[in-house]
Amino acid sequence: MDLILGRLHAQLERPQARKFAWPIVLLPELFTTSRHLTIMAGHLVSLGWEVYLVDVHPPTTRAFGNDSATSAFSALVANTRTALEAIGSDIIAAGHGLGGLLALKLAEAPPVRAAVALAPLIPGYRSPLFVRRRRWTAWRSESTGLPTGRSALELVSEAEPFQREFLIKALVPADTFAAMEIARGLVELAAHPTPRLIVAGETDAFAPWQNAEQLATKIGARFISLPGRGHWMIAGRALERTIAQIQRFLVRALGEELLLLYEPNAGDAER
């Protein structure tokens, strides 16, 4: 089901039998959209979760340059928070890459009850996903160029081989100002009692697990590393273990409050 939440496009997927009290809201990585999250969403729906997929990245038609008093990341947080409030219930925020760091930030205020960050961008770390270097041409300050060549292949390396071409073709130009603020260390996360989980792959070139672990320690989040896994843990070979870690964390952190308890009907009671 297609929706508009605040200013953002979203998609809602409902299970046949809902088992959890609050929906999971999935937030995408830089250069990706909700389409890249559909495999993960389908897996969660099969387990009984209601899932919102939200396209959080701003359009690339805006004028380039930082002429606003509000930072790009702060604007991203504000727009996404408005979308979450439009859902009308408490939620669990989960994101990949840039969406992962956004989920961690959103967990500092209602209506987020818990947050999961999968391979999040790390404040102060210049990820090769979008930083121009001599051997990396995935990003330029004057453009929103897509990852190409080696960087694009490494981005989706954890996906099944037959999925990779589609995933790369589905990448979209994106406003990179928020990501650059993160890379420059201009984004701060606070320690907060809301349960937060960071999951990182041990072979991830875009969000190294050592940096992710340091971030988790700094903000008091739980940290899990996945041996032999790279950045694309939202599909393919890494997905099953990723989902298992998310489910275990949420059930343990939120307890019975997370689970929907149904009263037996009269017929069941008589039997």
C-alpha cells in the first residue's frame, strides 16, 4: 500500500496475522530507495511484523550549496520524525547505512521505542561510498553521482548474484550533504535509554566494524558483528542472520510489551 507520511513517500506491508504491538519502519541507505528494502521487509512481514518502508532522501533538484541555517542531517531528521508521527503509534526504527544512523538519532525522542542500525554511516569516518578519492569516483561535491564500477559491486556484494544487476540499476542520485556532515563529524549522537542495536559486517569497506563498535560504546548501544559479511546485509546470504539478530534484540529489549496478546473467543474458552 502506497502512502504519504508528512512529506515523504512510504509503503506499508501488513502480515496476515500481526504478532507485534508496534510496526518496524525501514529507512534506506544513501543512493537507495524503499525498493532496495523489499526483500528484508518481506522477511519481516512473514514473521508477523507490520512494516513501513520510507523514502527519506530529499530530491536532487534542490540548489547545491549550504545556504541554510539548518544542517542537512537535521532537516533529514525533522522530515523523518514528522513522517513517523503521522503513523499514529509508537514504532521501531531500523535503517541501513545512512538510514541506520538516522534510526539511531530518531531513537532519542518519541515515538521511537527501539532502533536498529545496519552498517550505519559513522560520524567522523569518510566512507568510500560517497567520498571522492584517487581510486574512488563515487562522489563529487558538485554532483550526486552514483557509485559505479568497483564501489557499486562492493556495495551489493552480499546480495545473491542474480540480484546484483537489478540492485545497481535501481540506485538513484541522492543529495549527499547529510552524508558529508556525518563524514566530517558534525553529527552527534547522545547516550539514551531507548534500546539501540548496531550490526556491522566484518568485511564491510563502507562502515568498518571497528568504527561501528566504537560508536556503539560511545552511545551505549548493543553491538553485534557478523563474521565474513559485508555492507549489503539487507538481502542475500546475510539476511537470515541479520533478521535473527534484530528479532532477538527487540524481544529481549522490549519484552512482553512488544508482543500482541489476544483474548480467546468464547468458542475457544469453552473448549
